[in-house]
Amino acid sequence: MQPDAPAFVRPAPSGRAMLDAAQQLKGLGIMLVVAAHLVKYQTLGEPLWYSVFKFKVYLFHMPLLMFVSGYLFFHTGAHENQGKDLRHYLRRRANRLLVPFFAIAFISLAAKLLLRSRLYVDEAPAGWKEALLSLLVNTEQSPVQTVWFLLALFVFCCVTPALYRRLENNRLLLLVFAACLYPLPVPDIAFANRLTGFYLFFAAGAVAQSWRYLELPSARHALPLMLLFLTLLALPFNRLVGLPVCGLLACLALPRLLPLLGAMALRLLAFCGRHSMAIYLLNVMAVGVAKAAFLRVAAYQPWQFVPLLLVTFTAGLFGPVLVKWLLGLSPRTCILHRYLS
């Protein structure tokens, strides 16, 4: 059973339009991911405007990416997998999501431990025991919490087919169930709080896919939706309230904004979307290397904060793409290239 689309939704027949929109939204989301990873809270004399910017970005950028993931999950029919087909699908998903999650977690922790005595390193663990424990306990403060999305997406891919059938193939019931999960006081163990907090947006993507929301070419409602989104984003919400309010509204407003953007902006978003996996996995390392190099060149002064942001943002966005390209040049590293694609 599919929910009826609201009156303003008029599905278009073009699947190509949907794939383009999904790619561009992934690109926008991943650019915001990098922008929020440049400087840790309360370090390097972080000014108030950047702290506010990061807090606001965190209210909608990962919800947007999870929304697109839920949309594509249902678009491909993965929610209908059962038995042998489901097991085969989950093996592929584990290879695609869990292998890079644990690989990046190990590499990141090892790099922080090895370099902490030589370079400026954010959130360096005290030792291997603390580093490995950070993967399971108090994950909100974990040095590898930047890759939680991969683990959460794998769990959602695992549970959604059975849950969807249990709810009589009703996507609105799935959304209601996810909304009930959201406020639960879940302990910060193995990213469990992220699982309950972000399934809402995955389920919202499922409902939107039944409306074919990303296939709509019209930008008629873009300006009112964006105005409402920006107005609510400016309000002093705490995270518990702001995440569903701003996150869900972003999922409605930002797709409608795409037709208003110029060709160059859309090409940049599509480029970042195509390379979103590489950027997501490697942006923190690229930012860390660029930041360490920047701070090693000269003594840091507060006036250098904006130049530091420009350097680290460029490195975080294009450094992973360069690494991916280099890995694709040799047959010996093609498997690494495949995980970044």
C-alpha cells in the first residue's frame, strides 16, 4: 500500500531526472559534510559565526543524505528482497558499507596515534585500548564518529525489508514507526542513538519515492519552501527539536531548489555526488593533513581562520577525489579504487 501524494506533487515520468536530482543532492550534502568538518568545536580560536554555522548545518545535512538513501533504496526495489535475494543483497551491502567503515576507522585511529606527537591532531586517543573502545562506547565523542553514516545505512538496509512487510507494506506506517523511535532515550553505544535518530529520514525518503518527488521538474514551490526552511533554520531550536523540523523541511525544499541553479552549480554538485563515497571516507584525513601543514608553516593567528577554512575545504573536497583517481591508475590498487567509487 502506498500513501497518496499531496496535491502539489505531480509525478514526472523521467527516471533520468530522478537520478540526476539524487546525484546533485548527494553532492550538496557531501559539500556540507566537508564544510562542517574543517575545525573542531572550541579549537583554533573558532569564532562564534562558524560554531553557529556548523550547528545549523548539522540540523539538516545528514538528514538530507539519509533521505536520498531511503529514496534510492525503495526506488531500486531493495525493500522487497526476501530469503536468498535478501542475503545476497546484504552481503553486497556489507562489502560496500562495512568494509570501508572499519577500514577508515582503523586507519584514522592509527594515524592519530602515530602522528599526535609530531603534528596537530584533533581528538587523538590516549592509546589503542581507548581507541578501539571508542568504536563501541561514547561514540558521539569517538574520533571516528564522522563515518557513522555507513554503519547506520547498513543496519537500515538490513531491517527495513522485514519491518516493511511487518507493517503491511505501508510506507506511512513505516514513517510513523520511525517517528516513534526518534525521541527514545537510547544509550550512546555502537552509534545506537544515531540509528534511532536518523531512521526517520530514511523512512521519509521511502514515502517521497512513492510520490516520485525527485522526478518533479517544477520549481514552482521552491521559493516558499526555501523561505520556510531558512526561517525555521534561523530559530533557536535545540538539536532534539531542530533535527526533525529542519531536516524534514530540507528534504522537501532543497530538491525544489535544484531547477533554479545554474548549469555550472549543477555540474559541481553532480561531480561531488559522483565522488561522494571517496569524499565521505577521506575528507577528515584530507582536512587533517591540510590543517597540520597550514599550522606548521607559520604560527597560527586568529586572523588566519578564514584562509585556514579555504585551504582545508579545498583539500577536504578535492583531495579525496585526487586519491581516488591515483588509485585507479594501477591494477594493484583497483580494489581500493572500487571501494571509493
